Amino acid sequence: MLRPTKRPVTERRTVRPTGRTARSLAFVHAPLVLLCLLWLTPTAAVFVSSFRTAADSFATGWWEGVRPPLRFTEQNYVEVLSHGGLGRAFMNSLLVTLPSVSVTVSIGTVAGFALARMRFRGSGVTLAVLLGLTVVPLQVILVPLLRIYNDLAVTGTRPGLWLVHAGVGIPFVTYLLHNFFRELPRELFEAAEIDGADHLRSFVHVALPTAAPAVASAVIFQFLWVWNDLLLALIFVGGNRETAPLTVMVSGLVNNITGQGWHLLTAAAFVSIVCPLAVFFALQRYFVKGLLAGSVK
Amino acid sequence: MSRQVLLSVAVTVGAPVVLLSWLWLVERLLRPLSYRGRRRARPWLWLAPPLAVVGLYLVWPLLSTIWTSFQVRGGQHGLDNYRYLVHSGEVHDALVNNGLWLVGLTAGSLVAGTAVAVLAHLVRWETAAKAVVVMPAAISTVAAAVIWRFMFDYRPPGVAQTGTLNAIVTAAGAEPVAWLVDERTNNAALIGVGIWMSVGLVTVVMSASIKAIPAELIDAGRVDGAGPFRLFRYVVLPQLLPTIVVVSTLLAITALKAFDVVYVMTNGNYDTNVLANLMYRELFLNADYGRSAALAVLLVILVLPVVAVNLRFFRKGRA
């Protein structure tokens, strides 16, 4: 129901106003510009502030920073990356995120394929259960997992967190890929079967190559989810500075900040969103697809 | 350090390889079976890895939490944890705040997101406008919290205000506001940050839904003489209604689960606690597993009706 139609784009002209009338400026362009400014300003403020000196940040607001003469410095970034331990935290975020994404998306893709293309009793129930699990509040799994992790002494280790993220992410990825594989035409697989391909071969040679966009959506979604996660990281590796990712480090900085630390905190925040922003702007199309898929679960 | 890096790279590359090897092994093992036997066994063997992980990390903990919630310190069974939920003032306050989140986040994001989707649809710079509002959905709540603490920054009256909002307030001649401390503004401020992050999702979904409205319908409305506002109210809005319901349920679930924004910005101080933060405190700081499990169960119970609505409308939408 939420799927965009495949009608040609040209039909949209019927809805778009033809000229830039005073009315469209007042009721369409002006409010939209206002909303965009409201959404953009906070991030822009932090961006500008992260390049100002400590003294400037303390004395005046960020808007003075964009008034000539400009005197920006990269010192804040140097400081948070080396002394602040954010360099290590950045590495930790990568080391938590990449394996989690790989494990989750691999397993979810196989599960999605099996649920979409194999007919068997219980497939409907399995899918329904997975779908239900995508909305379970994460808090509900924390107590038993933390207890067992403490008993096994794996709290604070990365592999422990990879698996938690896999458990949390697999239902959604499975659902996303299931929806994709289900839409593939049957003829595609019948042709492969006539050529003597078994399930494994039709999965690897027929399904996977066509699934690249869906897999990309799943990868991006999972990447952003793990990279941005605070709760699970806080609980399962947060106590350990050696393994703490960016979200945990930056939230720690926030709580320690006094009025004078804005130049560092803003730089730290920007370090933590460089990856998500790059992913977002480079692969926006797939991210939006993932959002759409997530909203119809 | 380098061993850790090596392990991470090995797992990243190895996971798909191991999984494919498993499938290959499964197909080898199935070979001696009859056709029917293969058909029956194959799906479950393919699904064994996902079901094992999900069972171990979601289903078992879910059941275990429910069990734990009935245990009090000392190991006896009892309803003490639920008595705490019913009688404790802090739980009531948190529930009220969750209620504020539920109404504020859902309504605010829905209105702003729909507005952006509709307005953006009418202009040529649609893609840019949507990118601007969707961007916050891609960053972490921690970063958003820093971004907004900078906006809400407060300094005593008389000193130059470096926070954007207080600079505006003082420029207008009023006293600066301690947005995150003042109990009249702080919950609204936190929910505002939540809205800032959620509007992207609403915009994306509503936008797709708007583009799915048949152009003939709009044209028909025009021919009948409807102006832009009546066109929206009587033609566009009814078409968007199912989408609005589904998006509302997602926002409601987000509101009930709210944790990060509160944790980073106020840590639940000044009467801003929500259930998830109480639960975190009981789990991590007080190590009271029973109470935190009961709080988690309460969260699930609150989410369930919302999920039910979501599934109902989702089914309808597909049929």
C-alpha cells in the first residue's frame, strides 16, 4: 500500500503548480524553507562550532563564527581524536559494526530466501513470529542476557555484542529479504531447475545476483542501526574503555561537560556522525527503501 | 589490538562463507533422503542458524524476563515487583512522561512529516528538501542530543548567550530559559528532539503514499472546483489515512521505548524519567533484576495493543 507507483514521473505535473505565483510562494515555498531551516540549523551550528577555538566558543555564539574575518581551526578534532580517545572509539565502532552487519545480513538473507521460496508447514507461523519480534522492546532481553554474559565472563567483549546485534537484527533483515524474494517471478527459478540446479544453486546463482539492491538496503539499515546504537553497547561493552564505541564515549563526554567544553564536544559529535552521514548521502536511495520497508512491517 | 582487528575482519568476511558451507553440507546430507523427506527437512535445516540465534537472543530472554519479573531478591516467587510498579511514585511519574512522549512525538512528527511531504511534492527542489529532514534519521541519538544540548544551552541572565534558542529569547527581550532543567519546558524539549529525528521516516513514507494517489483523482477534484485546501482535506487526506495509521503506530512504539534522548540529555533528572530509563537504572546501577524485568514486561504490555492495531491495518492494506 505504501509502495510508490510505477507510473511515469511526467504525470506529476498535473499536481505541481505551473508557475511561481505569489500564492505558491507564500503557502508552499515559504513554509517549506522555514521547516528546512529549522531542521538544518542545529546541525550547522554544531558543525561551525566544532571548528572554532575554545575561547571563541566560550565568548560568543556560533553565528559569530561565520562572520568575516573567518578564523577556523582544526585543533578540536586533533585533540578529541588523539587525547580524547575518540580515535580508538571510532575504530571500536567499526569493529563492532562490520562483523555484526555481516553476520546479521548473511543469516537474514538465507532465512528470507527459505521462507519466501520453499513451501512447508510452519512457514507462515515462523514468519509471523519473526515479524512480531521486530517490535519487541529491546529492554525485555537485557536482564537474562546480561546475567548469562556475566556468568560466562563475556560482558565487555566484542563477539558477545556481535551476537546480540545479530539476534536483534535478524528478524527485520529476514522480513525485508523475504518480501523481496517473494516478488521474484517463479519462471526465474523454474528455468534454473530445468537446468538441474538444486536449491543451493538457485539461491547462489539466481536469487542472490538479483537481490543486490535489497541486500544493500539491509546492509545500510543494519550498519546505521548498530553504529548508532547506545543501549546495547552501553550494557554489553560500555564498562570497558578498550572496547567502547563512539556512542558510549560521546555520551560519556556529554555527562562530564562543563560550560567550557563545547569546542571539544561539538567536534566529538561530528566525528561520530561522519560515517552515518557519508553512508546516508552516498546511498540515500537504499536507506529510504529500508525506511519504507521498515514502516510496513 | 591487531588480533582483535584480525578477528573482526575474519568474522566479517567469514560469516557468509561459513553460512554457504553450512548450506552445502545440508544439501549433501539430504541427498540420501527421499524426495519428500528432503522437501520436509530442507527448510528447517536452512533456517537452523537464524532460528538458533533468534531463539537464543530473543525468545529465550523474553520468556526468562517474564519469569524473573515474578522473583524478588532472595529467590522467592512473589508479586512484589508488580506491587512496586503499582505503588511507586517514580513509576507513575515515568508513565506520565511516557504518555507525554506518546502524544507529543506521534502528533508532532505526523504533522511536521506530512507537511514536508505534501509541500515538497509541490516544488521542484523536492529531493533536497526531503534530504534535509531525513538526514537526522541517519545519525545517532547521542549525536542528536549533543546537537540539541548546544541549541538549548543556558547561561545565567546578563552573560552573553551562546545557545541559539536563548540568544533568540534574550534578543526578543525576555529572560533566558533553562530549557532542560525547567520542569515546564524540559519534557517538551526532549520530545522536540525526538520529533526532529523521527520526521524523516514520516516524510519518506507519506511521500511514497502521496505519489501513489492516482492523478485522475486530483484532476477530478479540480474539475469539481476544489481549491488547494479543500483538495487536501477531501481528496488527498482520505487516501493517506491508512498510511497515517501505520506510521502513527510506529511512532507510538518509538515513544514508548524512548531511552537514548533522555539518557544523554537529562539522564532522567528534573522529572524527565521514562520507563526505559528507570529500567536501565534498576538493571545496571541497582542490579535489581526482578524490578527491571517487571518494568520491561510493563513496556511490552504497553506496546502490544499498538502492535495489534499496526498488524490489523497492515493486513487490510495488503488485501
